[in-house]
Amino acid sequence: MDRSRSYCCFVFFFTVVLFCNAASFNLTTTPFDDAYSPLFGDGNVVRSPDGNGVRLLLDRFTGSGFISSSMYQYGFFSTNIKLPSDYTAGICVAFYTSNGDVFEKTHDELDFEFLGNIAGKPWRFQTNLYGNGSTHRGREERYSLWFDPTKEFHRYSILWTPTNIIFYIDQVPVREVKRSEEMGGDYPSKPMSLYTTIWDASNWATSGGKYKVNYKFAPFVSEFKDLVIDGCAVNPIQQVPTGACSDKHAQLEARDYAVITPARRRAMRRFRERYMYYSYCYDTLRYPVAPPECVIIPSERQRFKETGRLRFGGSHRPRRSKRGSHPSTPADESEQAEMR
Ligand SMILES: *[C@@H]1O[C@H](CO)[C@@H](O)[C@H](O)[C@H]1NC(C)=O
Ligand SMILES: *[C@@H]1O[C@H](CO)[C@@H](O)[C@H](O)[C@H]1NC(C)=O
């Protein structure tokens, strides 16, 4: 069986296994203008005619982005995304929560960052978090995807509660971070806005900056629709009486997407076995002692080198070419070596 065919069978099998009996989340979407506004590159923020979506463009003059009109202390943030196709090296599309504009020195952040690629090579993505200004302690994980994110819309979601954080793709949890005492302020806890952006990240996004944005292929168009925010809207400056959001928190924790059922946990494990190719938890060069939230799984650890990257041949994947990079971490060099 040739490689591409075996890959197709594999994807088919994996998708069936993942999605059988996986009913969609019960979501209430909000029209774009009711909850969001342009953040930069306003001319490149193009609303859809039905008001439920928006296109963000990157051209040689500017990228673009939008921001939620309110800030939320805990919540579920979710959107359908279709990424730009063809040559997208150097591009970063980000879907994230942050309060960096309000708390410059002590900001919190939760990230999905999608990293473009040269023609014929797939998009990759990373997740990350910061709490109370922990910018010198990156918590990146990097992954490839089990589908082509430029062909159809897929739903990307961040659940953030007082006790845990879950990153979802469709109904599959790809990462969970449980709050622990030892994490202290590194666990995001102050109100955050939702941000969505497309921008030129030529200096790091693709193979550690080797491949830049090529504006011959501009504009690069990313599409967003059916946006969901389910959280407690608060004013970050006012001292909110503790308890003001407790009903909302209880509501959030009772939602379908706040629960990792055994089937979802199996799907998460399978996803991480097959698609995660870097984890800060296994990067012992960077963190000789794994940060406290890391759950070290011995079988998983075996697959990673001390750089936190997959061992050569340690992958279950038939393809070598999709490995990616992550910014400002020691793994960039090994990524470049793999791409050559
Ligand atoms: C879906 O959510 C709505 C609003 O939160 C709720 O009224 C409805 O009962 C839910 N439906 C199901 C099937 O859970
Ligand atoms: C966040 O950082 C500030 C400034 O360093 C510190 O005063 C505060 O106690 C920290 N908060 C938490 C929750 O750790």
C-alpha cells in the first residue's frame, strides 16, 4: 500500500474512532457585531453578509484582528475556523484570550496559534498558557492535525474554569491543564478578552523563520463563524465582589464541554499519541524539573527526546515532513534539521 493511501485509511479510521457517538456541543452563537469589534487592520476585517462571521485578511500592508467587547473571568470561547490554503509560510493565525492590554506586567493568556507552511506541507498548531506575567515560562505544546484545516470549517474552543483549562478541536479535547496549588499565579485567573488575529510571523512561524510570508500569494484569508462566548463578563478594573460570578461558574462547570467523558479522554490520549510532536513537559533541557501541572506519562515520555521533541522513528505517523517548529525554544534547530 502506498503511503498516501495508507494515510487516508488511517485518517478515516481515526476519524471514525474519534467521532462515533460524539454529538456536537450544544452552543449558543452570537452575531459578530453583538460581542466583537475590529482590533487592527479594520479594512481587512470583512463581515459576512449574515452577520455571523468574519474574514480576516493579511496583505502586504497589514494583518488584521478582532477583540471581544467585554472581558470575562472564566468562560468558554469557541469559533469555527477555516485557514488560508496553498502557500502560507510565515503566517500565524491566533485564537486566544489575554489581558495584556490591561495588566502589562502581570498578564494572563491562553493560546491557539496556527502556523502556516510552504505549499504542499500541512498547517501545524501550538497551544500555550501564561499566568500573572509568567512570560519567561512558556508552556508550549505543538501538534499536527488529522485533517486539512483549509478545506472545511472546524471548531476550536478554549474552556477556562477556576479548576481547569481544556483546549478542544471539534469535540476532541487536545490538552487539559488542571489547576494545582503549586502553579500559583501561573494559572490564569484575571479577566481576559478574546482575540483573533492573522499576522506576519515570518521570523518564527515556519521552520524557525526559514520560510517567510510571500506576498505574491496575498491576500491570505482566514474565515471565522458561529462564535461562542459563554462566560462571566466583568470589568477588570472594578474590584468585583468575589461571588458575583459564582452562578455563572457553576453554570459553566455543568456544561457538556466542561466534562471530559471517558470516551473524550480516550480520544485525547489518541490525539496526543499521534499528533503531538513537542511538549515542554518532556523538554528536560529547558525544564530539568517539569512544571507542576505536567502529567508525565511514562509511555509518552519514551517517545520524546530530552529536547521535548519526538525521537526519530518514535512517531506513529507515516509522514516525516509535517514536523514543525516553535518560537524561541531550543527545538527550533532540530526542526530545521528535520525539514532539510
Ligand atoms: C441547549 O442549551 C440551551 C441554552 O443553554 C438549553 O436551553 C437547552 O435545553 C440545551 N439543549 C440540550 C439538548 O441540552
Ligand atoms: C501576581 O504578580 C504580582 C506582581 O509580581 C504579585 O504581587 C501577585 O501576588 C501575583 N499574584 C498571584 C496570584 O500570584
